[in-house]
Amino acid sequence: MNKLSSIPPDLDLDDPRFRIKPYQQIVASCTGAFITSIFVTPLDVVKIRLQAQQKAMLSNKCFLYCNGLMDHLCPCPNGKGSVWTNGNGKFTGTMDALMKISKNEGILSLWSGLSPTLVLAVPATIAYFVSYEQLRLHFKDTYNKKYRKDRINAASIEQPFWIPMVAGAIARIWAATLVSPLELIRTKMQSQKLSYAEIMQALKTVVKYNGITGLWMGLSSTLLRDVPFSAIYWLNYETIKQKFRGTQHSFTFNLAAGAIAGSIAAFLTVPFDVVKTHRQIEMGEKEIYSDKPRRSSGTWTIIRKIYNQNGVKGLFTGLIPRVIKVAPACAIMIATFEHGKLFFQTYNATRMLQCDSDLQYLQHKRNSIK
């Protein structure tokens, strides 16, 4: 028992002796995915509605799709005139959008797209966090063995700054590609109040005219947003951990570090988030405009169009709800994940030390018999 009680309270999470297994990483990442999805979905709905409204203003087309579900928008030709609406009305900001959506569509409409969000969150989170951890540890171990042979183990050195950046970027590419079709469905559900039947019809239209690859519409702009986001986020988060290496990394510490790192990354990548939304909500517009749907314009073409129409402000549409959403989402997700890692690492350490204690006891008994 003395040996078990000697487990240090500040275990290094990267210590190879107690390093957690991939299946333990999966369990650690799932809880945060569910909590985060439920918490941030309303903010995601507001962000996408604001960006969808901007896209309607830029499209120079009049929305007269009278099914009782979609806003009737008639933007002026120059995109700067007044807007006549028959529904929520024009949203003037985050709180205004929250109030109008709740009042006109019901409070539950703020959780539109929650089901695909949950279906998306679990595989995306597992793929992302497990891939990141495995890549980071692999790069760290390889670097240590190749360049720092004088060190005892990989956990005894500070990892270079580029390791979390590269690991985060690669993990995001893999995870985003895996769940892109579900992301497309979720974005469509949140941009308009549509039934599942209408969503399926829109998906069939995309596949009919663009093939199965149409389900990955907007993936390039998603990667353009998410890959830099991941690189920036993990760089900042790991840097914060390194700066406070001597202090105990409690659940509250991880919350704060995750929120700070997420806010910085979210702010710097908002323009790409706007482009992603603009491209994905074009899905199924054949039913609205009665013409053959075409692939959306390129990322930089859309950025130039938004900039020429609304300036820098247009590129940061939805900034407030995005930051408000991303900061707590990153905080909850990383704090839960790190807490889960610590739990399983302590469990692994306890088991290993218990095995050592049992072996010592058996060896002592054998020596006594002799």
C-alpha cells in the first residue's frame, strides 16, 4: 500500500510508463463532445442565420419560395438597400437573432440540427482528439530519440512548438473529411427551418447534379478554416501549459487555457468560416431558383465578393456568436478530455504499481520457501 500511495499528484500525462491507450482516449473525448454540442448549438444556429442573411443580400435574387418555412427576402440590386421580410425579419445582431428565432419559431428551433450535430460530434471528436494525441506523441517520441538521445525518456523534454501545430493540422484534415457530409446537412438545417424530408430532397438534388462528391461541398473552405484553427489552437494551448508547467493543471486551469486558445484561433479564422457557410447553404437552391445547381464559386472569389460588398466587416459576420460559441466549447472539450486523460493515467499507474507490488510479494514468498 505504501507503494500505491507514492503515486505523484503531478503525473506527467506524457509519461510513457502510464500513457493512456487509444480506447481510453476515445472514452475521454466522448463526454465533452455531448456536453459541448448541447451547449453551443443555439449559438451555432444564430451564427449561421446571420451569415445566411448576408449571403441572401449578396445573391441579388429575390426569395419567393412560399412554403411557410423560409424567409421571403428581396434584397435591392446593389445589396445595400432595405429588405422586405415575411418571417423573422432582418437580424441586427446576435441577441436580436436569438430573440426573433425564439419568438417566431419556438425556443426549440435554437437547437435545429442538434441530431446531426450529435451524430457528427462523436465520430469527429474521436477522430480528431485521438489522432491528435497519437500524432503528437509519435512526433515527440521520434524527435526525442533522434535529437535528444541523452534524455531518459520522451516525457523528460519540452516538445518543440511545431509538434502540436503539425499534429493538430493533420488530425483536423482527417476528421473534417470524415464528417463533411454530416456537416453539410447540419449547416443546411440551421440556415433555414426545414424538415428532414426537405433536407433529403436537397441532398438528392446535390447528388443528382454533382455526383456523390457533392456531399463534400464546401470541404475545401472548411479545411481552409479548420486546419489553421487547429494549428493556432493547439500551439496556444500547449504554450500556455508550458508557461505554467510548475503549477497544477486543474480542471479550472484547463478551462481557462482552452477558452483563451480557442478565442484567438476563432477570431483569426472567422473569414474562412463565413466562406464555408456561404458555400454550403447553396445546397438545394434548384428548388428555389428553378435552375440547375452549379458548384459554388472558389474561396477567394467569395472573399473578394464579400469584401467588395461589405468591406472587412462583412468578412467577420457572425464573429461574436462564433467566439462566444468557440471559447466555451474549446474550454469544456479540452478540460473534459484532459480530466479523462488524468483519470485513466492514474488508473494505469495504480494498476502498474499494484502489479509491481504483487510481483515483489510473490518473489518474497518464493524466497521464504527456499
